[in-house]
Amino acid sequence: MKPVTDIAKLEKIANNIRKDIIRSLVAAGSGHSAGPLGMADIFTAFYFNILNHNPKQPMWKERDRLFLSNGHIVPVRYVTMAHAGYFPKKEILKLRKLGSKLQGHPERMRLPALESTSGPLGSGLAQAAGYAYAARMDSRKFRVYCITSDGEHDAGNHWEAVLFAGKNKLSNLTAVVDRNNIQIDGHTEDIMPLEPLADKYKAFNWHVLHIDGHNFREIIDAVQHAKAVYEKPTVIIAHTIPGKGVEFMENRFEWHGAPPGGGPEDVVPKGEQAREALHELRTLGGKIRGEHE
Amino acid sequence: MAPSRDGYGKGMVEAGKKDKRVVALCADLTESTRTEYFRKEFPDRFIEIGVAEQLLATAASGMAAYGKIPFIASYAAFSPGRNWEQIRTTIALNYVPVKIGGMHAGISVGPDGATHQALEDMATMRAMPNMTVMAPCDAVEAKKMTAAAAKTAGPVYMRFGREKVPVVTTEKTPFKIGRAEIFRHGTDAAVIACGPLVYEALIAAEKLKKEMDVMVVNNHTIKPIDAKTIIKAARTGAVVTAEEAQINGGMGSAVMEIIGEHYPVPVERVGVKDRFGQSGNPDELMDLYGLRSKDIIAALKRAVKRKTEK
């Protein structure tokens, strides 16, 4: 797929993806809102600029591999894949429905190019690292990416993988941490403090970058930078705003596991949440008038 | 006499020679799991994982998704003991061809004690969709089993023992995944056994030969189970199951499910009866926990008595 390099265009795509995330979650009636909205820019950057891939041939052998470790944010991946042309956009309304390829948590055997089955947290980086190790055994040129959440850094399995990738100098592996500071029960630093997170990775022999996870230039530059690091795996700590784009959801852990229509009602009543979220995304937070309103 | 884990090591080397996609991962137990045989032969295809059984399963999952055929080994108490969820999600549900070797399974590990005596692995692995579950009766069968596992498309769990046990099969004994073998024909009762209890069952049948004519079935594949052969055994009218594992949910339970549904006859189970092991030498423990030919003989007598009482 030809990369989109125009930042304004990428921003517009991400905004459309956010709208479809809301539609998809509303159709499902359950699912997570905060993470998918917060990661819409990063997924847009990957599928529309960074990844070497072909949506018409999802299993193309030379494709870059994108692993999603925190499977619960998969609606953003499904919607982004639909926008990139992997499958018809109307399929996103089948999220979490019986017989759907779009399972509540991603299953590799149900949809091509998901690369792994995930949901139980902390196991994705290890799979990506195993994959990267195997690919290097065969001198393959593609890159392996793994998106992780900050909350899953509580899990031992994740740190086992950090050790393994550091030991084996898996420079073909780049991890992205969605550093949104929330998890289901509250703020990460209250639940199980992760800071100093960058120092932890450095101590495990990783190259560490920090970025604003909503700034396309920074996202793309960081991934390119990681490609130039030959002696270590790279982790990109992406600071994101959970619920990004929908003001009443932003930065609130209560929206971690709730769909629009099922979240806290102190700002917007349940019956209005989906409409209000779409209105905000259409009008870019009230900056412009919505087309169909 | 040979430990079945030797067969795992030899089978992996054989598989590795035939297929260069075969790789071996080990969690800091390379010598005792016999992964060493593979490491010596194919150092570039051996991956040391350290004491990290969750990583063992998940890194192997990634390698298998890429296209390798990973054999992963640790003690069964740790893998699948500790990493059961990772095996479930990233190997079984994910449907990748990772071959899991659980070593030092059963109570015959001996002095290490209950922490290291995996007895629940049969039940926990048998409950997992997509998983093939096997227990070889000796080192020769273990080698065939391991080599055969490399050729299947899906995930496989195999359990092996630490101790030297009698070798009852030869290179020529037929072996096919999913097909139980009748090692001894008989008409009065049948013992369906797996692992080192197959030998004990053969001894029991021999000792009883003046009293009753006992069929002995080597049921090495617990899943997918060979219902046809089990029903054939049930037609004798009395069945004993024998395994070196918890009787709750193990091979004997699997056999009872088949018999209960298709051909109900009295069944008696020989196995570890819902308790943990302890330190002791292997022979003492096999005696104390009732896993000997004498225990199979007693069970056969009970089963035949129930049959005639009917």
C-alpha cells in the first residue's frame, strides 16, 4: 500500500476511524472505548504510512507483522483495517456478533493478518519476540511491531519477553506502549506504579523513545528511528489520551471497559453518549458544523 | 530399562533431521528434559529461555505462527503447570503447531516431592480444545511419538517420566497417534493403561492368567481418544484403567466417559486418588500410592466381581 505522507490527510482518516469506532461499539453494545479512541492516531499511522503491507493480499509473505498484545482495543484495529481496504467497512457493525470475524478479542484464525490471538494480557510481546527471533533465523527482512498497553506491564510474562528480546538483541522488533495511564481499576500509578518505565526498559537493554501518540510526525519519525537501531530492540513509549477525540471520555478510566451508551453518566446521559460522541468527532469538538446535523 | 524422556530427546533429533523447521526451546532444564540431544545436533535451532515457562509457551507460539515447529520442554509441574493459560490462548486457540513435552510427570519423580510431581496435567490438558494429549509407555514409544508429533498440524502435549522403566515395545511395535494398541488379547476383563502403568498391567495380566483372561490396551493417546478400541475392551464386561496421574479427569475418566455413553460396564480406576505426592524413592511412592501390578490385580478382581453380580 502506498504510504499517505500528508499529515492533514492522516488526521482526517484518524477522525473518520474514531467515528466508526463509536458506530462499531454502539452496534456491538459492549466493548472498550477509551483505548481504541486513544490509539486511533497510532493505528492510522501504521496502516496508512508505516507498514509495508497489501490489504488485498493480507498474508503477503513480505508484509511487516503487526502484533496487538492488548487485545481489548481491537475495535481500532478492525476499523482501521476496514478503512485500509482489508474488508468492507459495513463489517465493523458485526463486531462481537455471533459468527463474526470480528471477535470481541482478536483471533488469528478468524481474520487474516491479525498475527496472533490476544486478550489475556501480557503475552503479546513474547509472541512478537518469538516471531522476530524465528524471522531472523531465516534472515527475513520484514519488521515485527507489537502494540502493548501500559496496564499489561503489571504482568510477569511481559517482562520475561522484555528480557528475552534484550538478550537476543532483536533489532527487527519494535514495541509501542500505549502510555495512557489508565487501566480498569484506576490510574496505573495507583494500581501498580510503572515509573520510571523508560529506565526499566533501558536496564533490560532496550532502546527507548518517547513520543506524543497523537502527533503523526512524531509517530512516524520514531518508527523510522527504530529501524536505524541495529544493536537493540526499540520501545516507543507513546503518551496518549484515553478516549481521545470525545471530551467526556478523555482521561477517564471509567471509560476503559464501557461502550458509548454504557459509560458513566455524570457528564452525558447514557442515551445521549453515542450521539454526543459522534457529534463531537464530526464537528472536531465544536470547531466546525456537522454535515448531517 | 530406560526413562521415557530419553525417547523425547531422540525423537526430537529424528524430527529435526527430517524437517529443518523443527526448533527446540527449553526453560533452564536442557539436560534433564533431554533437549540437550537436540542442542548438540542443532545448536542454531536451540533457544534457551531461562526459568520462564510463560515465555517458553508464548515465544514458541510466535515462532510457530512464523512457520517453525517448536518443541518446548520443562517439568510438567511448570509447563503446562504454570503456563496453562498461555498454552490455551496462544497455542491451542491460536492453533499453532507447538509440541509440548512435560517431563518428570507422575509421582515417580521421587525425592523432589509434591511440588515437582505433576499429576493434574492429564486432566488440565485434556480439557483444552485443539490439543492432542499423549503419554508413552516406554522410551521406544516415546521416540516414535515425538517424531510423529512433529508431523501433525496442531498443538500436542506429551508427558514423560524421569525414572528408568522397563521397555515393553520394540521398533516394530505399531504406533499411530489416536490409535490405542491391544498389547494382549483377553476375554474376561480389560486393563486400559498408559505410561509406565502399561508394564504393570502386562505383569498383572500375566500373574492372573490362571484365574482370568485379561486384555491389555496401551491407550497412549488420551485425546483424541480411540473410542472404538475402548468399546472393544468394554465388551469383555469389566474394565480397569491405570495411569500415573490424578484419577479425577485423567485418562481413566476419559475412558469412563466413552464407556458410560456407549457401552456401560463396571470400571475400576487405578491412579492417584485426589491427593498430592510427597518425597520418597520412586518405588516406595509407586507402592504407597497404589500404582503397581498388585493394585491392578485387585482392581480387576473388583471389576469382574461387579460384572458377575449384575
